[in-house]
Amino acid sequence: MADKRPMPQKIRPNVKRQMILVALALGGIGIGYGLGFVFKKDPPKPVEVVESVQAPGVDTENIEGKRAPDPKLPAPTPILPEIDGAHDTENLRAYEEALPDNIVEGAIPTIIPVEPTLPPPPLPQQTEYVAPEANGEDTQAAESELKTSTPPVEQASVAPAEQVVPPQTIPAQPSLAAIRTWQINALPFESDDRPQIAIVIDDMGVDRARSELAVALPPPLTMSYLTYGKHLETQTTRARQAGHELLMHIPMEPSSTTVDPGPNVLLSGMEETELLHNLRWNLDQFSGYVGVNNHMGSRFTSDFKSMARVMKELNNRGLMFLDSLTSAKSQGSRAARSTGIPHLTRNVFLDHEDDLDAINRRLRDTERLALRQGHAIAIGHPRDNTLAALTVWLNTVEEKGFQLVPLTALLKPRQKTTATAD
């Protein structure tokens, strides 16, 4: 007898229950997205520009042409760690990178005259930074370029409408445009046969209070103003009126990645258009200066190709160059010789050690070097100990048989003599 199996019952879907489940699922998804949106963390914003160095007195809102940093390098730490909102930034000081504790001897190089012309038009702003790959042949290629290209020229020192052209009936004489900018802006000075000492004060213009104290020192000194200070035309005009000569202190790339040299810094490996854009931004920040020297720059000045490009622009503008010599590998003098511009090299750092006794020892070193080679160039900064030491020393330097001179006085040929040093 066959087994009788029950017939399977037909399952009927519960439409109402399914609709409830679907509604609950959709509601859960919506709640999840809503909570995720509320508690979502914003991703870190990419750094597009170097916003600030932040040395006191820098008006970063009015600085144009800031470069995008190399993504391969970490963002540098500000050189002024005191800036935390609790300090009076108008009275803070700018600090250099660590400087070599050395004394450099050397003769003053011969000046090679170059015919002047009008300056080239400004380059357009470069917004993207592209660092080329390192090439061991860069130096050789740069030297070849200098030899084969058209000789560099210098800037007319006056506007075309103001140039003086001698009449044809008068014997040929140099026009104002034939005089280099550094010669026009040089402090009028009569050199004699005594050993000469030039004192350069770097980092001027940022710490306004100490910069004013430096300007109040007996002239003639050479004041080198940072290009990112405030009211530079006013500050530099006062320095000139006080009897001092002017330099421009241009930020250049240091070897350390933990310090920030300043906005629109010159970097080794920069594409030429961007390098010239940053350089020209710096050179246009004030007027009346005779030339430039490097702020930091231990890495940049060691790059011959980059330095050669800087020297061409300085030559176009009729300026001189002082190598602060923050690196033993500096190519500053070599690049200047290749371009034919007047240049000098720092001999002594006065305040590598910020101690009054140490600074006085370096002043005595400066005197001994001036006796040996007939001249000496010493660099200091507007710091309390440096200002105190110079206040006393400047009142005795002439009595010791030395001549205090502006920097450009050392570009004139002269005879080495002797004096009595302590």
C-alpha cells in the first residue's frame, strides 16, 4: 500500500512584514550616513605655499609670488620659535643658521668693467615649483654657458628720459648710464693709507628697535637689510642719512631643513624662471643699495649654476656681491669672477658666539687681519652684545691707526700699510 505523503503547503509572502524590514534597512543606512557625515574628520589640506617664515615685521598678506615647497622635503621650522602670539613681534630678532667659526684671508679681486644697457623686462610670475634632477655636469655646463653666451650687461642707473648724452661737439665722456649702480649708491669716502676695516651689520630691518640702535652707531658702517622687513624704504633712508652704506640681505637656501630663511628664498635646483622671479622680488624691496650678500645660503651658494644665474642678474643691475661665506664650498666668488662683477668676501664673523668677551676677541682678530693684508671685512648682527661691543670699539678704532670704511671703499686699489694693534 503506497505511503501517503502530505502535500507541501504553498508559502505566501507577508508583504506587510517585508515592507517593514526594507524600511528598517533603509532607515539604518540613512542613520549610518548621517552619523558619518556629522563625525567625519576633514583630511589634511595640502600645503600650497610657504606661508611664513615668520620673522617679526613680515607682512605676509602683502607678499606675492610665494613658491610651492618641494614635496620631498619636510616643512621647515620657523627661525623664530618665540612667535607664539604671546610676544611683541616688532621687537624680536632674526637668527642666522649656525655659522662657521673661522677667519678667512684673501686679496680683493680685480674688477672687470662691463658695458651697461637697459635691464630686461620682468619675468611673469611662476606659480609651480619643479625641482630638476641633480646632474653632476651642472657646474661644467654652467661654465660653458657663461663662456659661449653673450657677455652679461648691467642696468642703466637712471631712467631713459633722464640719461645725459654728451653733445657731439664735446669730447666723448661717460654718460650717467655708464656708471654702475653700486658706484652711484656708494657712500662718498676718501681713503688713505691706513689699514682699512669694514663692518657689515646683517639682519637689519626686522628687529626695528635694535636696527635703530645699530643705525645710531658712529658711521661709516654697512647696513644689510633683510628683504622681508616692514617699511624698508623709511628704514634704509634713515641709515643713509646717518652716514651708513646699504646692502641687501637676500634669503638663500641653508643646508639645514629645520630653519626657514624667509619668503621668496632662492633654492638650489630651482627652474631658472622661478629663481629669477624670486631674486627680482627681493631686489625690488628697497632702493639705494650698492649690492647684496647672502642671508644663510650654505646650500645655495655651493651650487655654481644657481650662483651664476644670480650674478648675471646682479650684473644687469650694476650691483656688487659680498659673499658672507656661510659654507667653505661657496661658489660665490667663482661665479662673480665668471660674470665680471665686483665682489668681496667676508673675513670674520663677530658674533658667531653671542658673548661680549668672545665678540671683543673677534674684533681684535679683525684688527690683526687688517694689519696683515691691509683690510678686513667683519660681519655682525643687531644683537645686544654686538651693539655693546661695537659702541666701545668704534670710539677707539681710529686711535689704533685703522681707517673705518664703507664696504665699497675696499673696491679701490690701494697700498698695504701697518698700524699698531692691541
